[in-house]
Amino acid sequence: MTSNKTVFFIIGTLLIVLGFFMLIPYGVQLFYKENSHSFLSSSFITILIGTMFVLANLQEKYQLNLKQTFFFSTFTWIAIAFFGSIPFVLSDLNFSFSDSFFESMSGITTTGSTVIVDLDSSPKSILLWRAIMQWLGGVGIIVMAITVLPLLKVGGMQLFKIESSDKPEKILPRATQVAFIIISIYLVLTFSCAFFYKILGMNIFDSVAHAMTTIATGGFSTHNQSIGYFKNSNIEIVATIFIISGSIPFISYLKFIKGNKKIFFQDIQIRGLVYLFIFSTLIMFLYLLFNNNDNDNLLIEKIRIASFNVVSILSGTGYVTNDFSLWGKFPLIFFLFLMFVGGCAGSTACGIKIFRFQLLFLYVNNQIKKIIYPNNIFILKYNNQKITDDYMSSIIIFIFAYLFIFILTAMLLSVTGLDFLSSISGAATSISNVGPGLGEVIGPNGNFKSIPEVSKWILSFAMLLGRLELFAVLILFFPSFWRD
């Protein structure tokens, strides 16, 4: 039987890191004189368990084979979500374990759905911990999307691997090298975002918390009204810019640093993101112009409102400034579509990803050409890389599986008692890691507190599936995976 010592050693190390991060909100508890030491206790428990994992799995050489890599990629996120829920359990919010795990999973997967009813009166330490969880989840998924998931060949991610080698044994040293550069870029973007938030009117606490959830395209806010609380158009513009920065493939930043100064203009996926953003903003602007009864807003205001909400939903961030559920029926359908699309592969954004839609369009276009010109040979290329039939099959299977799981999740939610709109939008927002759903219960001005506990577990699992590209999780349910 193959040893999993490397898997548990890495998980233990990550739990130790998570435990030390818990000391940051503990400092906030002391600063704001909150009557609780929950984060100190949570930190002690997490570091202790993490240390036990590390000591129990010491060995001379650490390697991951393919099976262990699948196991590691899923179990790591479950473990972090579990231990990340401890501060919520020990807090004064009177959360059940289901609520705590849901909030933690929503954070680490950068989903942004919440069960907290009143954010404005919630402890500052809890609000900061939610932001930290999303920040860690954002940088974590970037590292996995560039170094681990491509080697697993799940859902077509292998197109974005850094090196040509498919040997999983090279994951650890390569991931360490790449992770250092990614974290450096991630930190620079986070501090830059916090700086602009601060000079535009946010206090230090809000600017730091929102910067972390902006770059992570997570969407957790410190206020009930989200970004709309500040009523500041400049803050919304800055948020839009940095959300797009988080939605761009971080491998492009790596290539830019290495000398490719035109990468942001050359990458087909980035261009697709920009085109879709502009096109979607134009559609929503025209809709608001001719169908919205609020005549007080100037044209420039309508453009800003449209662009902010489009980029927030498209990227999976989930910030809100307006209750778009009051705009009419078309925005609900349109935003539901954008939830599925998502941002770029290798970014903090979620959803099916733009490159898969681009490849699907190219494939359909190729098939039509073959029908018209049956004797011609057409080679499918993406970003100057030849796309094989096997690779294209993985894209089509991924999209089919994604939609199938969405339908299945919606059906399960309806069985638990949720209404049609809540079931459909809840399934979409969880698997696409967006955050707010649609309707009165889980819509932009609602939350997930009142839904049944079994619904929260269904949604938590859907969040994990969406964040880890489906197959990295689903493969664990096949008995053949566990056979040597």
C-alpha cells in the first residue's frame, strides 16, 4: 500500500500556517477589547493538530504520486475549512457547526455566501477572519491551478501547466518556486488595493479586509450593504480594476516579469475576458437606460452601476451596490448566465472559465467548416497551441458534468424545501463560487442563515466541487481510485 505520509505532512504544515494566521484576528480582539479569546484557543488547537500531523509523518524524501495528488488536492481544502470553522464555533455568534462550516467553506473557496445576519454589529475579529480565509483561498487556488490541477488533467487545465513534464514527483519543488513568485505578486496587488481604498475614504480596517476579498474575488464584506455601504463611486472603480486584476491568469504576471511585456494583449483568454466584460456592460447599460425607472442617475452613473455589477458577478466576487433583483427579470437571467462563465483559468475567479467557452466555440466552428469543406483539414489551435481531440473531449465532458451537477444540486436543494428561484440560483452561486443568489431569501440583500442545515451541507459540497474543478473531487468517489 502506498504511503500517504507526504500528503499528511503537507496538510499538517498548512494547518500550522493557518493557526498562526488566527493570531491576527486575536490581535484585533485585544485591540477592540472584544470579550472573547476564541481565536487564541482556535490557534492553539489548529497548531497542535498540525504539529502532530507533521511529526507523525516525518521522512527523508517527500514525493507525491498521481493518486496522492488527487487525495491531497481535496483533503487539504476540507481540512482547512474544518479547522477554519473553529473560530466561528467558539464565537459569540451562536453558530451551529453547520453554520460555522458553511461560512468557513464559503471563505476558503472564495464563494462569499454568508449566514451572518448583521455584519455591521458582528465582532471585528470575525469579519477579519472571513477576509483572511478568502485571501488564503485565493492564493491557494492560484498555486493549485498553475502547478497541481494541470498535472491532474482535470477539465482541460493541462493547457496551462508551466512545464512540459507530466511527472507528479516534480510538483513539490516546482510548486515551491512558483508559489513564492505568486505570493509576492498577490501581496503587491493586495497592499496596492488597500492603499487606494484607504485614500478614497475607507478606514484602515475596512480597507485591509476589502482588499483581501477583492483580490481573492471572494466578496466578503464588513457591512450589510457590501461595497454599497460607502456610497463612493471612486471606491467602486478601484474595486472593479482590482477584481479584474484578480481575474487575470497569474501565469501571465509570471510571464510579464520574465520579459514578455505584451502578454496581457496577446493572451486570447485575457482578451476574451475584456471583450465579454465590455459586451456585458453594454447590454446592462442599455437595459438600465431603457427599462430602469430611476431617472436620477446620469448616463455615466448607469455605466458605472452596470460595469461594477457585471464584473462582480462575472468574476465570482459577489460584491453588490444595488439590489439587481429589483431591476426586472432580464438581469436575473443574464447574471445567472455570467455566474456560469466566470473568469480566467489560473486566476482567483471561478465558474466554467472563459477558455473553455472559447475552445467550445472554436470546436463548433471547426465542425461546421468540415461539413462545408469535407476534403479540407482544419487544425484547432488556442494561443498558438494545437488542441488534440482528447483534450477537446475533456473540455466537453467538463462542461457537461458541470451543468449536470448544477441541475442535480438544484434538485437536491428543492427537496430540502427551497423555492424554485432559491434552488436554481443557490446551485449556480455555489458551484460557480459567486456568493449571493437570487430572490428574497438568498438574494443580494439576503443571506443563507434561514435555509435548512442540510441545504448548507449540500451547498458546501458544491462550493468544494466548483473550486477544485469537479473531477479532482469526484474521482475520490470511484472505488477503482482506492485500489492499488
